[in-house]
Amino acid sequence: MAEESTPPPPGGEVEAGKKKLRLKVTQIKENTPRVRRRVVTAMPAAIPGVQAAQAVEANRVGAGRILLDLGRGLGESIRGWDKKIWVWVGVAVGVMLLYGTWTEWRRTVVRVRVNLNEIRLGDQPEVLVLYDFSERLAGLRRDYGRRLAPIRPQIRELERTLVLAKADAAGTAEKTRMVENVLHQETGKAKAVYDEYRTSVSKLWLEEAGSLDLEFDTYRKKFLEEVEVRAREVGLFYHPEEDEDLQQPEIAANEYRLALYRAPPSIKMPDQFGWIEKKLIEWRKFEKDWNARYKGLGAKAKQLRSPASTSLDEKKARVGMQAKELEKFRGDALAIQQEVKGYEDRLKELRAKEALAKGPFEEDVAAIPDAFLCQRIPLDADAAEIMVKGKMAEAAPNTLRVVIRGKRNGEIAWAILPFEPSPHKRVEVKVKDADFHPVSDWLEE
């Protein structure tokens, strides 16, 4: 390579024929690998604020940047595929969809749905698929049956005796109630008879005797007025008694006679004495008749009293008999109540012994699911789907059970249903309150 040896003079250009050329020779080394020269660029100045942060984030190398680059590369490669490749991809996707649809259609599913009101399933309800545990349950029943054998007959006999004693108590209570009603009725009848007698007698003395008294007073006043008027007409010096108790016909007649002894000579004494005697005779006759009628009222009152007293005595006798019978029934009822209390205390003791003999029966039953578990499925929204595959599909017929555990009134209760799936079909099983049975009842079977 030629280079200029000296610069041209300032006065003008050097002539072409007079230029001197110099060659520069570069030594070439053999078998030396070629190394690419590394170009180093200057880092751009950092941009202040948010733009600087965005620029740094865009240039940062990380998982997101790597995935983005891979996606871009995959997209560019897909764009270059041939149409045949796309056809094969579509065929593969269609085959997979057909296979998924066929598999879903051929799936065997048992759907368990619960509709409960009395049963409580707890915070985490679940459906258990268990192998047949009837032999284990029969063994537990035999074991605990031997423990309860000496106690159960005593409890049964005592329960029957207690039922009879309570029936006697109820019968005695009913008899007591009936006697109390009869006693109340008899007492009411006796009172009614007595009240009727008093009413009749009171009516007799108030009405008829009052009428007689009024008649007596009327006739007496009439007698006194006639004597006073006669004395005034004759001109006698007659002074009737002012005291009401002394205003009687006999006293008035005596006063009239005394006035006659002081009468003037012109008065005919025999006529006046005869008149007053006649009046006294009439008065005595009336008084005799009045006394007879008044005595008749007494006899009539006695007639009223006789049947009333007889009936009242009968009622009192019946009341006394009923009172004695009532006292007897009350004593019997008290004795039966004490007897029932004794039976109940004895039964309570036997129940305690029975509970002690049962021991951890419920705990032993609660351990059955862990020993015979095939599959556990959560119960969500009152429904659970059991996919029959694997061990469940390989199990022999009538060897699996569906079990749901819950509580009724605080007592553990299980629903045990046969597991009968239909091949390649969806079967729905509905569970209700009646399907749950207390675990304690298994000892009674």
C-alpha cells in the first residue's frame, strides 16, 4: 500500500512525475485463528425520572424477557409452517376432542345428593365409599352383647314393671279425680237442698206470716179507732195510751169502762158496757182465728223441713262416704308414687351400668371407616360425585357401601346405602333423614 512520504510544499502542488511512493507490508502469520473484533459502544446517559426507569426495565433481561423472546421466535416459526402441518395439527386436535367426549360419555358416575332437616353433618361433610364391614360390625355386636347380657334382662323386666306401676298410678289418679268430682257434686247437692229449704221457709215466714201480722195490726188499729170514736161521740173522758206497746184492745176496753164510771148521768151505761163487750168478743174471736192460722204456718214449716232434713242427711252421708273413699285413694296414690320412684331410681342405676358396659362402642365404630376406606369424597353444596374407577371399578359386586356420618339430636347416626353403579351411566342417589339410624341401635339387632 503506497503512502505519501512528505506533505506537499506550501507554495503549490508537486508535480506528478516527482511524487515518491512507499509500500507498507503487513506480515501474515499462518495458522492463526481469526478473532472477531469486539465492538464496545458507550452506554447511553440515564434519563431522569419515570422515562429512565422504563428504559432500564425494557432493556432488563429476566424470565419475562426470555418468555417474550421465545414466544416471538415460536410465532415466527409457526408462520413459516406448511399447510400440511396445519392440517395434521387440526386432525390431532379433533381426535383428542373425540376421545375426550367418548371418555366422558363412557364414564361411570354415582351422584349422591342429600336433603336433610333433622340431621347435622358437621363442618366438613363427606361421603365415604367403604368395603363391606358387616363382619366387623357383627364382631363388635357379639363382643358388647356378652358384656350387656347380664344387665339387659333386668332392664327389660324393670321397664315392664315400671310401665305397670305408672298405669296403676294413672288409674288411681283417675279414680281420685272421679271421687273428687262426685264429692263436689254431692256437696253441691246438699248445699242446694239446704238453700232450697231456707228459701222456702224464709218465703213462708216472710210472705204468709207477714201477711198475717199485717192483718193483725190492721184489725187492732181498727178496734182502737172504733173505741176512740165511740168515746168521743158519747162524750166520755177517754185518754188512750200513748205507748205503742200498751195500745192493745184489752187495755183500750178497760180504759173505756173506766171512762164510763165518770160519765154524766145522761149516758145509758148498760148500752155502752154491752157495746164494748161485744167488741171484745169480736176481737177475741179474731185473735183466736189468727193464732190458729199462725200455728198452721208452723206446721207447714215443719212439713217443709222434714223432707229437706231427710234429703240433707242423705246427702251428708254420701258426702262422708265419698270423703273416706277419697282419702283411701289418695293414700294409695302416694304409695304408688313412692313405688314408681323406687323403680325409676333402680332403672337409672341399671342404665348407668349399661352405659359403662357399652364402653367405647361408638369409638370402635368410628374407627371402621379408616380400616375399610376405599375413597373419601367431600360433600359440597349437598352433593358429591363418585367417579367409579380404579379400586372401585375393580371391586366385586355388593362389596362396597356408601356411608354418610351425621348427628341427630346430639347422637351419632349413619346412613349406609348399597353402592350399585350402572356401567357407563350417571346414577343419582338421594339421601333423606329416614336413611340415618343411630349407631347405638346396632347393639339392639
